[in-house]
Amino acid sequence: MLRTLFSIGFRPFFLAAGWFGAAWVLLWVSFLLKGSPSLGSLHPILWHGHEMLYGLAAAVIAGFLLTASQNWTGLTSTTPASLGALFAVWTLARLGFLFPDWIPLWLTSVADLAFFPLLALIVARVLWRARNRNNYLLVPLLLAFAALNLAIHLDFHGLLPGIGMPALHLTVYLVTGLLVFMGGRVIPYFTERRLPELRVRRWPAVDWATLLATFAILPGYLWLGRDPVLAPLLLAAAVLNLVRLVAWRPWGTAGVPLLWILHVSYFWIPVGFLLQGLHLLGAPVPWSIGIHALMVGALGGLILGMMSRVSLGHTGRPLEPPR
């Protein structure tokens, strides 16, 4: 049974992400209402954001990339032993953040900080062996996650107080950039294959402009922070992502759940950027609303859609989820 569970990347990481996403949100609500569980010396908001990104999102990213890299290259990305070891590192970090009074923070940090470099090494190895240059960009993206995670841990340990929250927001934009990058590949592709009569459109100029505007938010936020000067870039990214989505004709997917969940989720990306842009321009919109539109709306919805599709497709089941 364990050999089957660790036979391919999506099995352990998608299963764990499903349970983790539900359980940790309940834990967060319990903390807000009753002050339990104990978070030890950890900053509550930083703990919550870190675990949603470096716990939940990281597991889904790992499950997706380890599985997709096999499809892209025709090579096996992991063995049951190497996949089990990577999963053990992720699990140890989650237990450390769940029981900070029992597990030393240094041990939690060692496990958590090892995860993305190890994942990058595995993905880089299989892409390099296959000379799959189209996806080389994923490796520096994974290393960027590792660098931002290091900044958050330096805050947790009191070595660089205050750096954790900006690093967390940069991680949100990095995750969103990854959604825009991968979404632009898979959403129109899946839509074309299932509904060729829709005549999905792809405009290369709009695609490139959308990617550039989305990823430009990272250095923009790093340099400016929450400055009104950043608002035009956020609004431009919102408009470009919306135009891109309209070209995919989302209204025609209403009868296909595995498609419309992807389109509806992607719609939250322009909504999130719009809300943040309005906040910076002085509108009565909390900054966190934009963060949650991107992470709960876009990331959460795409997680559900992609986990369902990948799990059905890679276990030989028809792509027709039961009602």
C-alpha cells in the first residue's frame, strides 16, 4: 500500500493537502475564537499565512510538478524512497508548526527550509536529463520560494524582525505569478480539448503582457511596498488577466465542472489585483481582502480543480466527476 501511495507525486501530496487545508483552517478559526492551539512564540498572522502558503500551497505545487514533469519528459521524477523522504520533510515541518511548544523551532526550520531546494533539485534533474528547456523557468521560481521562506524563518527566530510579513506578501505574488504562468498553459488547453466548438482564442501579445505585468508586481512591491504608486501596475495586471480570461470564453464551460472551476478560479486573480489597487488608491477596501481573493479564490479554487483533474486522469478514471 505504501509503495502505491508513493508511486507518483500527486498521491501523497494531494491527499495530504486536502486534509491539511481543511484541518488548518479549522485550527486558525479555533485560535481566533479561543486562543488555542498554542502557537508558542510564533506571530499568529505570520503562522497562518506561512502554513497556508508553505504548507498547503507547497504540497499542491510539489504534487503537480512531480507529476507533470513526468508527462513533459517521459522520465520518472521520483522513486518511492525519494518521494517518501520529500514527503517526510514536509510532514515534519507541519508537525513542528502545529506543536511549537514540543518540537524545537530550529528543527522545524531545518525541515521546512529544506523542502523547496529538494523539490527544485528533483525537478531540475528530470528537466535537465530530458533537455526540457520550456520549463527550466520553474527551477528559479522554486528557489525564489526557498529564499522568501528563509526570510520568514529569520523573522520567526527574531534575527530579522519585521521581514516576515513583506516576504509573505511577496510569496503571495509569486504563487499568483505561478498560477498565471501555468494557468495560461493548461486552462485554454483543457478547454480546447473538451470543447473545440468554443474556439478558444490565444493572443500571444496579451499573454506576454499579462505575464510581465503580473511578475512585475514582485519587484514593484519589494521596492515600493504598499505605496499608491504601485496601484497602476496592480490595475494593469487586473485588466490584462481579465482580457486573457475572456479570450478563453469561460461562459461556454458552464456544463463541465472540471472546466468551469478553473475559469471561475482564474477570475479571482483580476479581482484580487483590482481590490488591492483600489486599497492603495484610498478606497475603503482592506488589504487582506485582496490577499484572500488571490489565495482563497484563485489558489483555493484552482487547487480543487487541478487536484480533481490530475487525480482522475492519472488513475485511469474518466474525466467526469460524480455529482
